[in-house]
Amino acid sequence: MATEETEVAADAAHGAADAAHGAAEASGAGMPQLDFSTFGNQIFWLVVTLVVIHVVFTKIALPRIAGVLAERQGTITSDLAAAEELKQKAVDAEDAYKKALADARTEAQKIVADAKAEIQADLDAAQAKADAEIAAKTAESEKAITEIREGAADSAKEVAKDTVTAILSAMGFSADAKTVTSAVNDRAKG
């Protein structure tokens, strides 16, 4: 019996070994992923994994990415608005500069015109004063010349009277002063 049991045990062990070897040959012959007996299990874990990935993406990753994108878009929008505002300020500053420059040129031209007018007025006043002084000196000179002419004529008459009296005396004639004065005056008139 012992041998019979030993034989049965050996046959059972041998049968189990053959079954294991056959299973190993069957499973070793192809890829385990393509074994139709495990498809249900693989599909279950595939669905679970996809659901977990979907939940992780929709609840954690995508909201963070959407927040970063929204923040980035907000930054870009605010930067564009700030740039537009700075551009407008630059345009306004340029316009103000051009207006200030035009005002300064106008003011400078006004100052130049006022200075020219003031200088011309001073020049006209100085010229009028000089003309008045020249006219006054000319009148004084003409008066002096008239006095000198009258004085010269009188002096010439006196010299002529003295000369006539001296010549008559030298020739031995005598004439009274009234006759000599009358003769010199007649001759002086022409």
C-alpha cells in the first residue's frame, strides 16, 4: 500500500507537474496581455486608471493650469493697457512739448519785436533831440554870423572912415566927420 500510495502520489505529482508545465507552455507561448482569460481584469484596471487620471486632471492639474493661463492673460491685458496708457501719455507729452515750443517761439518773437520797437523809439527820440540841438546851434550860428556880418560891415565902415580921413589929411585936405560918414555909407550901399 505504501508503494501504491507512493505510486499514486508520484503519479499525482507527475500529473501536477505536467499540468503546470502545460500551463507554462501555454502561457509562455504568447504575451500575457493578450491572454483572453485576463481581459476582464485588465479592462477593469484600465477604466479605474483612466477615471483616476481624469479626476486628477479635472480637479487638480487643469484648474491650476487654467489659473496660470488666466493670470497670464490678465497680466498681458494689464501690461497692454499700461503700454497704451504710457503711449497716450507720451503723445500728450509730445503735444505739450510742441505747444510749449511754439509758445516760446511766439514769446521770443514778441520780445524781439518789443525790443526793436523800443530801440526804434529810443533812436527816434535821440534823433529828434539831436535834430533839435542841431537846429538850435544852427540858429545860434546864423545869429552869430549875422552879428559878425553886421559888426564886420560896421567895422569896415569905421576902417573906411579912418582910412578916408587919413588919406585926406595926408593930401592936405580936411573933411568933417559927417561928410566922410555920408560918403562911406553911400559907397557901401552900392
